[in-house]
Amino acid sequence: MTEEPSEKKARVEEFTGSCQRNKVIPRAVLADEYTRQFETVEAFAANIENKTQTSELIRKLNDAFPLKKLGHLKRVRCVKTEKDSVIQIILHEKEQDLDLRNTLVEQLEQHNIKADSLGQPFVVHVAKHPPLTRNQFTKASVCWPVNFHEDKYISKVIRGELFSDIEVLLIEKFMRMAVKAAQNSDSEEFAVGAVIVNPQTDHPIAISHDLRCTGHPLQHAVMVCIDLVAHGQHAGAWELNCQATDGTWALKEPNKQQIEQNLNSVDCNTCLHEHNTSVSRSSSRDPHKFTNNVEEKKESLPYLCTGYDLYTTREPCVMCAMALLHSRIRRVFYGCADNVQGALGSRYKIHTQTGLNHHFEVFYGILEDDCRHLLPNCEKGFVEKVKTA
Ligand SMILES: [Zn+2]
């Protein structure tokens, strides 16, 4: 693990109220497809000798030799020469361990494609994967023209423009709440805090810290937090010493007083209320629609954390990540990576597994130093895998 260069932390200056502060932009943990190294593969191409036959050749070659693995390529390109220009066309994907050069003319003839309308086949290096980002598109286009349909949302994520200044303040506020909760953990080794928030109301639903040393080995801060949400929905797997204060479920003694202090101290940012905004209100969940009838409540409830966001000081492990997935969390914000067990960027990227039936967004690097300092034994820095495109 290496320390991420400070310039990569994407700090921008921001003026808030009467004080200057550094704003840390939450960085997204994207699927590997967005961040992978650029790769090329070989394909056969040829000059088109008679340009008037270009359309017909494209049609015939698309029928005879469709580009199954290289569907992102444009079939032809125009190469400017000193006096004129040449149109080149992709003839065939180059099969692995099979050089078709000698039989290509024969194959073209078999598909009623006259070889004399084409120049001598040659090998070109083209982009192996379809471009998903503008950066990938730029690199791919240097090799051979490619199709690219820009995902505006992903582009905003990559540019670090997804969150407004006010939204970042809110993200920091909830992470600060998680940091303070972590200080209640029963062991310095597992000083981890978690907060689950309803982004529609900016209200914390549950606040927890790690209990694995004095409670149960599975009571990681995130697991406890999810169970506290369940307590608020008249369920819960564990008998936690907890209670609700103003709609926020939190562990009681010995830290009730401190949790209340945490809530009060992080709510002091009046500028947030003045702007009357939230991290995002696109979620459709309304936790206040519950009735007094317990059975009716159970039937009408969505999954435990539908539409909710999680803030946690340390990257969740596989168990916690799967619990978040099963409870249908909407977004996860974490402070520092766990390069040993981290399942949302370091060791694994569970949230990007296409075979799973729920996906959530993951952002990291919020109050990173504060979160890491909670864990003196934790190795410093982020792993290389955790990076944006
Ligand atoms: Zn865990």
C-alpha cells in the first residue's frame, strides 16, 4: 500500500461563511472497467482501392465477418496522406493463435467480396474494450475510430463534480458523526463508527460503533447500524442495548451522553439549514409513513435500508458489504480504506458485481485522516486499486 499523492486528493479551495476551508471531494469507487489500463488487440485491415465501393464493402463485411468482440470499432477510417486520403476497412478480428492472413483473400472470395477491391491485408492495433470514459475514448481513437456514448453521470463522477459544496458539507457532517461514534468503540483496534442517514430528510436513522470485542464477533459497526435500523422497524436480530432519541437509534450506555453530545455538536453548522438542502433527495423512501400496527408495518416496509445512505469510518468488510447489499442501501461513504479486508474498493468491489441483484454507489476519502487516526494499527494509505479513472 502506498500513500496517495496529496495532489490526488482533489482538494479545492472553498469559501464558506467567514472562514476559508479545504473541501475534500468524495472520490467514487468505480468498476474496474472505468479504471483499467488501456489495452489493444490486433485486427486485419486493408485499404479500399475503389472508394465508391465503400458502402457495399461495409455491408458485405458486416454480414460475412461481424466484429463480435470489437463491436465498438467503426468499420472504416480515413487516413490522410500528403496528396490524398485513403479509406481503410477492418476485415476481420484476428483470432488468437490463428493468423488468417494467408486464407483471408480466400475467405473474402467465398463471401462474394472481391479481393481486388481491397489492398493487401495488414495488421492494425485497435482498442480491446469499448471506451466508457472520455479518457478511454481519447486513447482508443488514436488507434482506430470507435463508437462512444458518453455517460454524463459517470463523467461528472470522474470529474469530481457530482456533489455541490453544500452536499459535501453534509457528507462531512455525517462522517464526523461516524468518527465520534467510533470513539465509543470497545477496542482501539476496532474503533469504527457508522451512521445510516435518510437523505430525503438528512436525518440519521441509526448511529453505531463496533462491538465485536465486548458483544458478538459479528457485531461490526456496520452490522450493528443495520440492526439498529431494524430495531426502528420493530425487528432486529440482536438484543442491543439501544434506544431512539428524536428518531435516531443509537446504542445506550455507557455512551448515551456522548452520542447526544455528538448529535448536538455536528448539528451546529447552521449554514446547512439556511440552504435547506440535502445530500440528495432522489430517493423515494418515506420512513414516517409507518402505521402503529406492527404487522401492518412489517408488510408495508421496503427492505431495511432502501433509499438510505451509510457513512462509516472504515471501508466495510465482505460481511458488512453483503449485509448492506441485502438491506438495499443506496450509497456508502467511507473514510479510510481497509487493505486487508476491504470489500468496497481495496480487496474487492462487491458493489460493482454485475451478477448481484442490487447495486449501490461507493465514495471514499471523506475525513480520511481523522478516520485513519482512529485506527493506530491500520496501515496507512490507500491501495492502488482504489482510484478514480
Ligand atoms: Zn465488517
